[in-house]
Amino acid sequence: MRPKVLVVDDSQSIRWMIKDFLEERGFEVHTLEQGEDVFNVEDLASYHVLILDIVLPGIDGLTVCRKLREKKEFANLPILFITSLDNKEERIRFFEVGGNDYLLKPLDMRELLARVEVHAKVALYTRELEEKNKALEELNQRLQRIALFDTLTGLPNRRFFDQELEKWENNYLRYGVYYAILMADLDRFKQYNDSFGHPEGDRLLHRLGQVLSEKVRKGDFVARFGGEEFVALCAFTQHEEVVLVAERLRQAVEELQIEHPGNSPYGVVTVSCGVCGRERAKNRFDALRKADMALYRAKEAGRNRVICWLDED
């Protein structure tokens, strides 16, 4: 890629001299006469070096530089001032407004070339590093999603659920925020796979994940626990609220009327649900165990129903 240089100078002879000299040495060079025109360059961020005269008609070079530095996309654009003014205060001002370098007029073209080459290389390396960092960040985000989300349903996975459960447990212990665990399991899923094949089984799991996400309340947390089993963390003030959520889910799945001949006596896809409130358990692990036991009892009782763990169980 040919490094791009933008030259801004009110002297036509200087613009042409720099342009011809740098283009002969492999640079792509564009020129402007006024400082205001810099802000109208649509692809300004793609340039590798900006050569900027101090004294310009309208906005001077120092103002142009200062305004460019206020924008994030131009924070690393190398700006090289050219000026006939040579005193300590002036040189300090170059750097105060964000300039990277300066050259005195009349220009020494060999020195100009050396400085432009250095700044262009730095710009190229910086942008290459930014692109690699961006790609690395995107990769890390994808890896994090793979680590915490189920690829089939798009729901949080068991690992994510465990992390979230710990947070809910801490809120319960510190602030008394009640929660319950709701476990839902597709009834006779193996027979469904045997009848319709694993691709259809996968589609069914995906659909169940959607239904569960739709039927829980805002603020509840839904995850795929594993296999055909799903789990939700539900906040509540009355224990009956969570039972109603589970019943709404069970009914919604049955009303889909998805054919399932192997799920006798219903003939359609159904789910069984187990619920346990945190206050009915010793700790979060015990609550999870009891929700799972309640689910197992729902299966034993005929499936397609909600069983809530009670204190006397």
C-alpha cells in the first residue's frame, strides 16, 4: 500500500514541489490550499501523514491541528508543520496543539523525505496494531459467547447459570431478595428423537428455549441446563408467583400442539416442571437439588405438570 500524504499550504509552488518529490518516491500525495478544506476531506483518517503550513488563509495550521486532535479518529494522525518562523515559543506551540514534528522553510527535501518516511511507517504500524487488537477483541468476544452461551438455543449455558446463581444467592443472603429455581424438562424426548430424528429434536429444543424466554418475566434468568433440561431463576415476593410462571410455561408448550406420538397419553410435546424456593432450602445447591427432585416427581406423577417442593417434603 502506498502511504498517503496530505499537503496543506497556500503556496502553489510549495504544494507542487512536495507533491512531485514525494510521488517520485512512492507516496500518494494530495494537496489543499486552505485550512478549512481539511475538514471536508471524507477519507482524512486514511492518510498516513498531514503536512501543514502554519500560516494559512482563514483557519491557521495550529487551529486545524488542535481541532483535529479533538476527534478520536485523528488522535494518531502524524502532523508535520512547515513554517518560516523559528523561535522557541513557536516550537513549543507546535507540540502544545498536538503536532508531531516540524520543518523550517526553505525546505530541505531530503530532510522532508526522511521525516515523512518515519511518520508514515509509524502510522502504518499503529494502524496495523489497531486492526490486530480489534480482531483480537472480536475473537475474545466470540470465545466468551461460546464459553457462556449454548450454541443450539442461544440461551446461557450451565456455566453461565452457575455464575448467575451465585449472584442471586449473594443477594438473598445479604439483602433477603427471594428467588426460586424452576427446572423444565421435555417429556419423553428420546422417543421424539427416535421418531423424527435428531435434527428435528434440535429444532424442538430451540423452540422450547424460545417459549421459556417468552413466558418468564422480565428480570428472570433462563438457561439451558443440559440435554433437554432447562432452568430459570425467578425473583418473587409470593411463592405462588413462580408456580404460576411454571404453569404458564407448561401450558404454552402443550398449546403448541407439536405432534409427539411417543408421549402417551398426550400425543403432543409437553414439559414437566419442578420448582423450589430458596427459603425452602439450606443453600443454593440444596435449592437446585430440590427443584430437580420436584421435577422428577412431576415425571413420576404422569408428566405434563408442575410440582413445587414444599417444606414438609
